[in-house]
Amino acid sequence: MQPAVSTHVFLQQRLHPGLLDALHRGGAQTIEVVAARHHFDYSDRAAVRDVATWFRNTGVTATLHQPLYFSDRGSGQWSRHVAPNINLIDPEKSHRITAMDEVKRALEAAEQVPFTACVLHLGQKDDPWNTRALENSLTAIEHLKAFAHPLGVRILIENLQNEITTPEHILEILNVGHFDRVGVALDIGHAHLSHSENNLGIDEAIALLRPRIAQLHLHDNHGQHDNHLWPGSGTIDWNNIARQASTLPAETTGLLEIAHDLEETPESVTTKTTQAFDFFKRNTEQLA
């Protein structure tokens, strides 16, 4: 796996080169930039230019996570404890159009920042799977794929805590839409939460989606809440994750996506990121 980390850990702060330096010092070869206007203001050309300059000067690979909140909601902050108000497959057509327009605004930053991929969310927590969800997912992916492709950005679909983005349904969406270039960001923490007698476990999810997986999102929890803890702090079997990751292409991104409300400093994030990558490396070496 290629070591990567998300700016999600600094989400309550305005993104600046110093924070990116902290992530890079921790060993990240790829950094996911979270598109939240209070954090990375993709509508501010000067802010975008500063981030773009940093990526071009360092050679670190950049990826993007779609915005989940409109800026007029409070401070626009992304919280795991409040439902997002950007929904690409909202039942109301006008809401879907508005949501896609906001994601396109974020994608426009790829004119300056060399983003290689953008992670999309289809639906919200506990949304059901039905024909309308399938049709709206196909429409959203088609529109955003067409917008992102000329910018050199690949669309990736993330598994969430809903019926729409179970591994089986993600694969159905991609196959029905003939989305050959669309990939998957398989979130290990979400897969751990979703595992039940009616849902695939992590091993089965990787086996089913293996040809599509471009990223593994790495964070821990205790099987009840989406805590986004540092790996090793919850109940996920990371020896098994290392075993499963070894079956994926070497260029697959292993992206740390850690909670922003743990009040980490840049220095502590650098240290813990280094430790997390060393932890993965040890687990992988034990497989030999």
C-alpha cells in the first residue's frame, strides 16, 4: 500500500502549508484534501493556489473528498454527529442538482491542485436501497464523472453506513452504469460497522470489489460508532487487514482518515502518522 493521510484530522482548522508539511513529515506520499469551505475553501482562488503550490513543489499526490455541507449551515463544519446536507441522490431533483453543483465547484480546484481522484458519497446514513436510489446514483456518477475526467480526476465511490453503498450495491451501480473508470474507496472502519449476518465482512468486501479498489480508508472503532480512531485503538483485526491489503496492487492507497475532534496538534499528528505507517509495515512483514 502507498501511505496516505486525510486532512480530516485537521478539519476544524483552516488548511495551510504548515499542516500539509506535518502530514508529509509523517510519511504520507498521498494527501486527501477534504473539501469543506471553512477548512479548504475551494471557492477562494488564493487559498486554492497556496495548496496547489505546496503539492506541486513537494510532488506529493493529491486527492479530494467531496464537500458534505453547504457553507451556509452554521460554520459549514463537517461533524460526524450532524447529518450532512449535501446529498447527491436526494429524492428531490432540485436538491440533487444543487448538491452536484457544489461538488463541481470543489472539483474546479483541480484546475490548480493536481488532484488525481475524488471520493463521492452516495446517500446518507441508513438510506434504503431501491430503484430510485439506483437511478439517482447512476445520474450523479455520470454527471460528475463527465465533469471530472477532463480535469484528470478519477471518481471513487465510498462505502457508507447505508444500503446503497454495500459492496454488492456499489458493484451493481458500477456495472449497470458501465462505469469502467470509476473506482472504489473501501472504508475499513465503515465495513467493520456494517458487518452483520446480512452484510459482507471486510474479507468478502475486498474479494468482491478487489479489481475496483483504488483506496483503503483506514481508521478504527469498537464496532458501534464511527469513531475514526487511530488504527489499533479499536476492535478491527489489523493483522487481517494487512493480509487482505497484500492481495491488492502495490499502488493501492492506504489512507489514514482520523477524527478531527481528538484535538491533535501538528506535532502529535506527525508522530502518530509515522507510528501508524510503521504499525502497518510490521503487520505486513509478519506475513512473510
